[in-house]
Amino acid sequence: MIKRIGFVRCLLALVVTIGFFMVGLTGALMWNGNKTLKEVFMTTETTLDQVGSQASLIKAAALAHSNAMAAISETDPDMRQIRVELTDGFMKEFATVLAKCKTGCEESSAAFDDYKKYWGDVSKAIAAKTASINSEKLGNAAEKIFEKLDKSITAQSKQAQALLVTVKTGEEKANMGFAGVAGLLVFLVCFTGYFFQRSVSKSLSDLSGVISNNVLKTYESVHTLHDQVQVLSSSSVEQVSAIHETASAMDEINSMAMAMGDSAKGSDTLSLTTQTAAEQGKGDLMDLLHSIEEIKSSNDSIGHQVKNNSQELFEIVRMISEIKEKTKVINDIVFQTRLLSFNASVEAARAGEHGKGFSVVAEEVGKLARMSGESANEISHLLESSTQKVEIIIKKGIDDVSELIREGEARIEGGQSKAHRCKTSFEKIVDSMNQLRTQIQHVSGSILEQGRGLEEIGRATKQIGTVGESTMVSTQLISTQTEQMREQTQSLKQVNEDLNKLLHGANVKRLMPAEDDSDGPEWTKEAKAA
């Protein structure tokens, strides 16, 4: 059959047949392996999504419950309100993640509904400023949530373990399949070798042709390999140098990352100090507001006291007016006394000698009445003048005090407004510092992670440098071996020419290129076919 279809065609047919058989068998194994890997990847993706959702739920539940318990124990109304708002925000985040969760979150959803119900009762009690709040139900609901989440994570862990068992089983099957393929390949190779050994033994001329072809290809490959080894050796030297430079640069970057980490820690400490100062300032502002309230209360008390004093002064004015009215009565009495004195004088004149004493008494009584009238008039004028002055003083005092009170109230209200604005500003500063500190901590953690990553990269780069140096040594060794292979190829060429002379005689031209041929071999064979 070999003589009928030719040795090369027979060899090609066998190689193609074996190749198609091996490709088909390998394709079947790869299809089965890809199917298993696809199922594993889909299950792994689902498991990772579930794990991520459970982790987000645990984080949101922990933050919500911690802020809820802090709100229950908080005594400051403002901080309690902030804790309530934070709890509501984290519960919304929990509900959002729960809505996105595809599987394994049903029990957690029921526990979250109970927790949400109890938190509604607690938040109402906080809004009503209840002195003591029972948080036992809320804590039990939180424990149920964490218990359900832990149960779900345990189930996912078991699912991951089952997935690992599936992967190991698939790997064992794949190994067994490839071992079978390798065994079959060995069998086919042995069978083919035996077949061609019998065929080659029948035709030594064909073997000579094959050897000639292989010698030429080997010589050409060695020549090309020698050139490539030279290029590879040069590239290895450049690569080792570049790797050392990269390692130095990575060390510098790592040092910079460590310095940035130290700076981030310092910034965190500074932000904590600033936050403490802002909280202290907020407390001082609260004391200032309390003092302003006390000043306002004292100012109101002063205003009431001034009004009371004004009323008492008006009462004094009224009493002076009454005294003035009484002086009018005195004037009337004086007038009547003078009239009686005049009548007594008239009657004493009528009595003659007997009425002289009575006339003197009447005259003295008239003088006293006149003096009393003058004194009463003076008292009346003094009272009228005093009343006018007192009224003017009282009105002016009331107006001045009222104006001062109004100005004081306006300034107190302005101070209260400014203090409240300062309080709001300090609260914003405290919140901003909290956010800034959180961000600084995140940045510090990222820098530390980056530093560790850079250290790993540096170690990997140094290992690559070591491998590059080993590669450079290996290329030098390969270069030496290629030179030896070139010499061995020349010896093999001479043996092949001697074999051709024995098979075909001396009528065979050179089959190998000369030592100085640089453009590759030129085929000059004119020998007859075997």
C-alpha cells in the first residue's frame, strides 16, 4: 500500500486520522468541562451576589440598631433627634438592599417588618419625650434579624462547600479523561511507530531522504535559533535592568505611600481634636443661650418691677393730690375762721369795754387764720409744683426705662438669634468633622492597603528580576548549546552524505549549505528517487 499511494501520503493520512480522532475526543472532554465550569460560574455568581447582599444587610442592620439604642439612651434632645434620623436612614438602606436581594432574604424580611414596627413605637415614645423607654422588644427583633442573616450565610456557606465538591469532582473527571486521552495517544503512537518501523526497514532509501530533509530543517532551525538566542540574551539583559529600575521606583512609591499613611493618621488626629473643640464650642454656646435666657428673664423682671414702682409713685402722686384737696379744706376753714374773727370783732366793738378782751382774742385769731391761710396757700403751691415734677419724673423714668428695656430685649433677641445661628453652624461643623474623619479613616485604610499592595508588587518585581537573571544565564547556556548543535549538525550532514553515497553512488551533489552561506540552503539534489 505504501508503494501504491506513497510513503509521505500514507504518513500524512495516518497523522490526519490520529489528529482528527484526538481533536474530537479532546473537544468532547472540553465541551463537558466547559459545561461544568459554566454551571459552576453561574452558581458562584449567584452565591457571591447573595453573600454581598447579606453583608450589606448585616452592616445596615448593625448601624441602624446601634443608633437606635444610642437614641434610646441619649439625654440630649438634639443628639437624640440626630440618632433617630440616622436610624431611619440605615433602615431605609436595609429596606433597599432587602428589595434587591433575590433569594434567601424572606425570613430576614419578616424579621425586619417586626423590627420596623417596634422601632415605630420607640420613635413615637422618643418624640413624646417619654422618660423611660422599653427597648427589650426592639432588641429581640434585632436578634431575630441577625439570627436570620446568620442562618442565611450558613446556608450559603454550605452551598459554597457543595459547589467546591462539584468542582473537585469535575476536576477528577477531567483528569481521568485526559489520562485516558494520553494513554490512547501513547497506544496510537506505539502502534504507528511499529507500523512505520516495518515500512522503513523495507526502504532504506526513503529513510535516507527523510534524514536528509530533517538534517536540512535541523540546520535551518539551529541557525534561526542561534539568532533568536542572541536577541533573547540582549533582551534579557535589558529586561533585568528595567526590572531593577522598576523595583527601585516601587520602593520609592511605597515610601511615599507610607508617608501619606502617616499624614492621614495625623489628619485623623487633628480632625478628632477639631471635632472635640467644635463640640466644646457647641456646649459653650448652649451655656451662652441659657445665660441669655436668664438675662432676658431678669430684664422682664426689672420691667415688671419698674412698672410696679411707677404705679407706687403714681399712688404717691394721688396721695399728694389728696393732700392738696385737704389744703383746700384748710383754706375754707381759714376763710370761715377769719369771717368768725371779723364777726367777733364787730360784736366786741358793740360790747364796748366789756368786749375789749374778746376783741383782742378775735384779732389774734384773725392773724392766726391769715397766717394759716398763707401757709395753706404755700403748701398748696408746693404740692402742685411737686405733683407736676413727680409726674414729669415718673413719665420720663418710665419712658427711659421702657426704652432701655426695649433696646435690651432687641439686643437679647439679636444675641439669641446669632447664638442659635452659631449653634447651627457648630452642629454643621461637628457633622462635617464626623464625615471628614470618616473619609480620612477610609483614605488612611486605602493608603495602608495600597502600601501593602505595593510591597507585594515590589516583592513580585524582585522575584521577576531574579527570574530574569536566571533567564539570562539560561540564554547564555542555550547559546553555547546551539553552537554545539551546529557542530553536531555538520557532523550529521557528513554522515548523511556518506549514507547517500552508499545508497545512490557518488552521483549526488551537496545537500547542505556551505559554512559561509548566509541566505539559507539551496536545493541541488539530483539523485534518483529510491
